[in-house]
Amino acid sequence: MITIKSDSEIELMREAGKILRDTLNMLKEHVKVGVTTKELDKLAHDYIISRGAKPSFLGYGGFPGSICASVNEQVVHGIPSNRKLVSGDIIGIDCGVIYKGWQSDAARTFAVGEISEKHKKLIEVTEQSFFEAMKVIREGARLGDIGAAVQNLAESNGFSVVRDLVGHGIGKDMHEDPQVPNYGKAGKGLRLKRNMTLAIEPMINEGTYEVSALDDGWTVVTDDDGYSAHYENTVLITEDGYEILSL
Ligand code: MG
Ligand code: MG
């Protein structure tokens, strides 16, 4: 079911989004050579609690962390571990916050030490592809407009768009309808209404778009071991555009 939020509900989602934005900004300062993904997870957990919110990922379907930490060929849902980051790694950090019952979901991809030019471009294009979607999003736009905007930018830069994982509606639940693919045709699909809230999250690969889950039941990796980047924000649809709640 697609939920339309009231003004007071949106106010709580705004608050959740600010806490999440601040969490990711804090984590960015700690992404360095030698840090473990478990250490980043603990920092996120303690920070979210200190702000009077809850980490939504912790315990979700049995997930053991407050962040997903996905390194290099890991696309999403990487489990925090004792893996130490090394120079040349890229790390996607996905995090979610619940504040007074309302959710926010966002992800960033960071460089560790010195990374290759190609991987710098991968991270930049992934982020830009989200903002390409923002150019077309507003009440009355269609879901396919979002997917087409992301796909056009990613593919014109020589990258590929993950098909198996998509964005989603968000509100009291982390994952609500509708599904929001990062590929598609402009002018097709559901029409957006004001006060819908969507988690829009391009997952862009340097090689094939084909992905698979590892035996741990969570981590999704690219089939060709090419690197993957992820960028996500929780977005409110407005009459004449949008408001990014987690930025
Ligand atoms: Mg997320
Ligand atoms: Mg999401």
C-alpha cells in the first residue's frame, strides 16, 4: 500500500532525516585506512541512540548491524565485521533511523585513501544520477521518469544499473510500496502524488549489472567482481518538486 503522509508525520520524518544525515556526516570523518567496518557500525549505533532515535537496521530480518557496510564489489547489505579498510577501497554505508516511529533511509559511498580515477568517477556518477532523478521528480511525474533519469546518466558514462534491487516507499515502515527502480522509461509507471515519501537509491556498477547474494544470506556482490557504488536519500514529493529529508 502506498501511504500519503500528513504534515505532522512529515515533520517527524524530517527529524529522522536530520539525525540520519548527521550520522552519515559523522561516519565520513571516520572512514580511514585501518578502521574496521564494525568500528564504524558501533559509532553509528551510539550516535543514533545519543540523538534519541533508534537504528532501524539492527535486528531487521535478523540483521546484526546498525549500518550496512559494503566494500568494493559488495553492492549492498554488507555485514559490519573486523575487516580493516585499506587504501583504494570504496565503501558504501547504508543506514536507517527511526524517530518517534518514523523512518529515514540513506546511503553514501566513500573513498578510502587513494582510489583510482575510474572509481572516483563511479562514486560521482552514482551521486549525480540521484540528482538527475531530482530534476524530474514532482507531483504528477511518473516512476519511470526517475528510473530513466538515473539509467541515462549511468549508462552514458559507461556504467550499469543494478536491476535486482530497487528503491522504495518509506514511512512507518522502512520498506513500503511502491518499488522505485533505477531503470525504466520516462512517461511510464505510477504517477507520484504530493506527500508521498520515497527512498531513491541508485546502485551503479562499473561492470555487469548482474548481482548475487553471498552465503551469509545478506551481502550482495557483483557477478564479475567489478566495484559498485550506492547513493540514497529519503525524499518527499511536493507539488512543484521535492524535499530531500536526509541531506
Ligand atoms: Mg538504505
Ligand atoms: Mg533503501
